[in-house]
Amino acid sequence: MDLHDDALGLVLERVGSHVSLIRAAAVCRRWRRAIAGAAFLRRFRSLHAPAVAGYYHNTSPWARILMGVDARASKGPVFLPSSPPVVDARHFSLDFLPDGAGSGTILDSRGSLLLVMGRRGRGLASPGMVVCEPLTRRCEIIPPPADFNGGGFLFSCLVDGYADDNEASGHISMSNFRVLCMFKRDGVMHAAMFTVGSSWSNKNIGHIAPSLQWPDFLGRAGGSWYFHVEGRILVELDGSTGDSTSSVILAIEESDQRCKYLVTEGRDGKPRFFTVFNNTMKVFAKLHSGEWALENSVLLSEATCGLPGYQPSFFIYGQEILTRGNKALHQEVDGHQ
């Protein structure tokens, strides 16, 4: 009972299994309240991710060699099983796609589905997207949006499935998936949503359309994608609905044009907008009003002093962000080594 609630949560997060967590919830009312909290459960799931069969990788020939894959074989995505003696990688082959396994790049995954961009000018119509389910070897070719007309693609992703009489809202499958695309044509940004069994419909992105530059992808957090548009416009794209909203990025430094903006997810499951400039990392949290407010500021040379291998010369030049995420934020001085 002497433990603060935050300290209690840190202890309970390290319970070894879901079964043991249920037993811990039966200890007392205080433990049950701590475990039942939505923020706690999000953190617990991130630390105790369910077992997965393996991972797909978009690879170059050199990367295939490092993975132990024959570089002379097909150059498409590689599936690496998490447990080779147990998982047969052949069940996850993409050789059933219209262009075969030797072409294509995986753009996104959601549930059991993959969104793949195939080669232009072959079996797939330009821009050559297909949604597939490797385990059932089903796929559907996605035609280009009506307004595409030779434009340039910026971004494509799978969006949560629509609800019908047989599907629960948010559960994605080959019968209810949606694909969101952002593309540029004649110098103007467009967005369109494809719904399986239907067609493309236009999405309103009025705050992006006037832009003459490509938006910069900042990251994904809290089920949304984030982009930086010229000026100080931050665009949030909801991964469940495909809708977008915009807000204004704060002026961080006088010469903040040289700052690198990124978005990641905090331990509470909410997005964090951060940047590194002049040896200092600043982290901003999103308020209920939709505005971003400074949450923390870290002088990297001081925060890392005393770590093995530390040298003051590391901070003469600009710092590069190597990784991000709530585990990295906790273990590597807010995403920096």
C-alpha cells in the first residue's frame, strides 16, 4: 500500500502473462482498478505483444543477403517466420498475386490483409495496387481512382472495414476492406477512398489541396498518420475513418526550418510530436482543444552523460533520430542513443 499508483502500474506491467494478470486483478480492489484502466491495458499489450507467425520485409538485394535469402530469387517482399521450425513460410507466399511474388512492395497491413503495390505495365492496372490475404490466397485488384489520370502517388493505406449485417465495425476482412489514397495531379493534392464491392469516393482534404509541395510523412501514432505540409500545417489522417484534420505546428526555434519533425506514440497511447534542434529534444503533447503544448524538453548531452561510451564530441554535430516508439522512448533517452 506504500507504492504510488504509478509505481504500482510499472510493477503490474511486468506480470508475465495474461493469465497471471487476471489473477493479480483478484488480489484487491486497488489492483483491479489499476489493471482495468484503458491506459494500463494499452501499455501491457505493447510490452506483451501476442505471438506472430512472422514478418514481411520489403528488401533490396543486399538486405536479402543479410537475411540469408537467395538474392537471385524473386525480388518481392520476403516473409521471415518468427519460429522457422514451427511456421512454414510457404503458407505466406505471395506467388498467387497477379504479378507473382517477384514484384511489388507492401504498402500497409491491417488485420490479416496486405496492401501491395505491383509493377506498372504488367498484370495490374496503374498504379497497380492489390489487397490480398496470404493465408486464404485471395486477392482483389484495386483500380486507379477516376481522377488519378497519370498523377503521382503520395500515400496509400488500409482503413478499418465498414460495418454491415455480418461484420463488426472496425473488423477488416476481404469482404469489407477500404483503401485510402492521397495523390497529386496538376499540382493539387487529392484523396480518395476505395470500398470493396463499390468504387472510389472523394475525400475532403481542403487544407492540403493548395499545397504545391509533397507533404512530409512524420509517423503513425494512436491509429492515425501524421503529415507536415508546407508552412506549419500538421495533418492528421484517421486510420479508422480516413478523415483528416489539420492543426498548426508551433514555432520551435527561430531557425526551425532545419528542425526534423516526427510523431510517435507515448506510453499512454496518445501521440507525441517532437523535434531535435541544437542538442535539445522537445516533446509536445496534444491537448483536448486540439492544440500542441510543450510537455518536456531534454538537453541530450546532459541526459546521456554517464552512459557507456559517452563522449562530449558526439554533440558537436547535429543528432539523427534512429528509432521511435513508446519502448524506445522509455529505454533510449527519448528515442536517441
